Amino acid sequence: MSESVEKHMESMTEEIEEMRRIKLFSVEETRAILKKRKHYEYKINGVSKNLQDFKNYIQYEKILLRDIKVRRNKYRVADRKNSIEFKILKRIKYLYEIALQRFSNDFALCLSYFKFCKEFNYNRPASLVIQNMIKNFSHNPEVWQVAAAWYIKTDLNQALNVIHKGLMIHKNCQLLYREAIQLELLNREKDEWAKDVKLPKSKDELCCDKINTYIQSIFKNILDYNFLLEILKILEQHNFTSGVQNTIIARLLECYCDEELVWHTLAQREKNGFHFGVVDEAILKSTKFCLNRSFQKYEEGLSKISEQKKAALWTLYLDFLIELQQENDVAAIIKKNKLLSALEAASKQIPLEEKYFIVWAKLTNNEAETVKVIEKGLATAPSSIELWKLRLRCAIIKDHVKDVNQIFNRGQLQLKEKSAPLWIMTLRYHTLTSGNEVLELIYKGGIEQPKEISDIFKPEYIEWLALCKGIRNARKAYNLLAQQKPYCKELHNAMFKIESLEMDQDVDEMENVLKLAWEQFGSEDIEVSINYIQFYLQNHKTFEDKNPSFDVNDKILDIYRKTVSRLEQCNDPLLLSNFKEKYDSVRNSTDI
């Protein structure tokens, strides 16, 4: 074994020297390459042969090949390609061949070798691999598809013959039927196909006959309507196959009329101009005609489909009608009226989803009808935030205070912690229509709500107090709210902003705000601690003037140590590291 390994290693000498000479790799890098190769050589030449060792070696060489390509482009080196890349390719090919001699029953290995040969134009080895794969793995449908794809470049008839042989073995293989139909369509496009003018049928007719043969076999062997829909989609692109398409549609209507996707597909075909059972060519291009045919197909499906699947078809139909609203054309009124009537009909048969009631409400023509639709939606989806917002908006537009308050109360009782949008809408309405007493009641009510709402209202209440009742009232309310749980970080930010905007700033009040914020949030938000430290650095002279014994460095060091201690208890090394880094940056930027 050692002699064999050494012989292989010696054969790499020239290749490695070339890598060094043209400076693709350094000496250290080439040594690492040799070391890795030697490791793999001993692996594959050992007593016990392991397929994974071959795969690992092959993969390593492929990666090396890609690396060389990248380096050539980067360093603009084009020298000695044959001496390097060709030898690596030859080595990979050799490794595949040795592996296949020992593990000929591994399909994945055969397929990998075939793809390698195909990529690097080893055409004869690729053909041999294909032949061996057909011989050894005929039970695998993928083999026949890969083989057909190989022959298609040189001999389309040979590719079709391969697929036919595969179908004789795999009569229920969707992959092979799909490939066969696509090959027949491709074969029909060839100029030299069916040149004989004495043929009793045209190219189109002959192609359709062959495809129809596959379709009949599919009907017999594959009981899957989804596959029929897939084939229908392929054939749509070829007008001459309309007869075959109609055969498939007839089968779908006969055997799969209880499947919502069947009706959805047929309706979409009608919308796109692929009409089933229509002979009047003059009307085929009419937008209105296509739309009406599509609507009729959905409605036919709804009349025939079982109750268990009706909701699914309604969903497809309504989504289609909603999408149509985005298209601006002459049929806009038709589409809107059809959507309205469909929503009305669907609501009587199935529980509509929230989104449909929202669309419905926005389409209605008058306020009373809109309210009626929203209320119907709320009866079905009482926890819908969007529907409650629409309902409250209707009351606000009507400008009836009693109705606004009543709907707001209904909505917030239903939505609970999710009712923040209703609180905000009601506050904005009363800001324009009511006095400060009413507004303060709303603010105080919002503050008493769950955190999702109180976190919004606490800072806004403080700002409103400062604006309408002065800084003293704002401070008094802040000192109470700041101690109430759940704590609110935005409350501290709002109060600090208010204090900062005062003409005669009070550093003691500002210090109080930052201290409270640090005590409550310093263990989870490092910015709170950094802001607290920066405040003392910026205002240390003011504190020193008020208290000569004040030492800003002692104060900052105390905050730093306590913050570090609290962050260590949180067991978040990244947070602690970020704090220390920002602290050092702040201290280094000042001369104190």
C-alpha cells in the first residue's frame, strides 16, 4: 500500500511545482495540499475500502479546482492550465472509475460521475455511464429521465425511445410521462420532422395522437388529478393541442368534479381565453366574455362540489375576484358587482374570514350598508382589530360622541390588551371635539390598561400634562407613574426630553429621571447606563458648584461597578462586553 501511495504522490510533483512557480499557492499551502492528498490516498488504498473516503477525496479535488479558478481570475494568471487543471480533472476521473469498480451498485455515485463527465465534456465516458446505469438501475425512474436528457442533444428519437422503454417498466411514473410529452412537443418543432408530404396527417395531428396515447395511459395508471392539471398547464402553451386538452378536461369533470383545484384551474383557463366547449371564435377575445365564463365556471363548481370542500372553493373564488380589482379595464364595474354579490352569497354558506369582511366593507356604497357588513363581520370574527377600527371609524365620521364612546367600549372589552389602536383613535377624536377633562379621563384610563396599552399612554400623558398644565403637574404625575409596575422605559425618555426642553433646566430633576431609568432598566439596556454616565460627564461642573465635595469620577465608577455586577447576574456575556466597550469609548472621549 505504501508503495502505491508514494507512487501517486510522486506523480503530483510537477503539478505542485507549477502551482508554486506561477504563484497560485504559497509553499505552505501546497504542503497542506500534499498532506491532505496523502491522507486520502492512504484512506482509499487501505485494506477496508470505504465509499465515503472516495467521495471525500473527490470532493476535495473539486473544491481545489474551484479555488484555482478563483485565484486565476483574482491574480490574472493564465499560465499552465493543462499542467494543473487537466491533471486534477484526470485525477477526479480516475477516482470515480476506481470507486465505481468497487461500488458499482451505488446509484448516487454513478449519477455524480455522469454529471462530472457531462460538465467537462468527457462524452464517451458519459455515454458508457448512461449505458451502465440503464443496465444496473432500470428500477429507478430517474435513470431513464437522465438518459433521455443526455441523448436529446444528439438524437431526439433516441431520447424518446429511452423514455418509452422506461415507461414500459414504470407505467405509473409521472416524471417519465411528463418528459415524454415534453419531448413529443419538442420533436414537433423540429423542421425535419414529418417532411414526407404523403403522410395522411399533419405534424400537429401526429403529435397530438402520440400525446393522446400517453394521456390514455395516464388515465389508466395514475389516479392523481394534480398531475392532470400539471399536464394541462404544459399543453396550454401549444394551441394545436386543444383537442387533447379537452380530453383531459372531460376526464377531470367526470372523475374529479369534487376537487376545488379542478374548478379553480378550469375557471382560470376561461379567464385566460382557453375556453372549453365554445365554438364561436368571434367572441373568444372579449374581456367581458372571458370574465363571465370564468365566473360561471366557479359558480358551476360551487353548485356541484360537496359541502366539505365548498369553503375551499369559495376562498379561491373570492381571492380571484379580489385580485381582479387591481386590474383597471372596461370591466371594472362588472368585477366590483360580481365581488359584492359573491361576498353576499358566500356569507350565507360559509363562515367568511376577517379579510373578506374588510374588503366587503370598503366596497359598499353607503354608510348604513358599511356598518351592516362590519357588524356581520364582528359577529363572525369578534377579535378582529381591523374590523373594530373600521367600525369605530364609521362612528367618528358620523361625529356622534355617544356612538363613538359606545363602540370604543365594546371594542376594548372584546380586544383587551390588543385594543391600543382603538384607544389612540378615540383619543384623537376627543382631542378635536372634547375638553381637557375628557382627555385626561381617557389618558388615565389608558394608563390603567395592560402593558401593551399603558406603555403608549404613560409617555403621551406626561407630554400632554407638560403642555396643558405645566411642568410641575407633569413632574408630579411622572413620580407616581414611574414607580408603578409594569415599568415603562419610554416614560423616562419622555420626561427627560421634557426636562431638557425647559428654559431653566433643573439638573436634579433630570438626574432623578435618569437614575430611575437606570435602576429599572440598567440590567437589560446598556444605553440607559451609558446615558446616565454621559449626563454626569456633561454636567459635572454644575454638580460641583452646588456641592464642592462632589467627585464625578467616583460617581461614574460607582455606576459602572453596579452596572457590571447587575449585567454579570443576567449571564449575558455579549451584553456585558458591549457595555464595557461603550463605557471605554465614552471615558476616552472626555478629559475628566
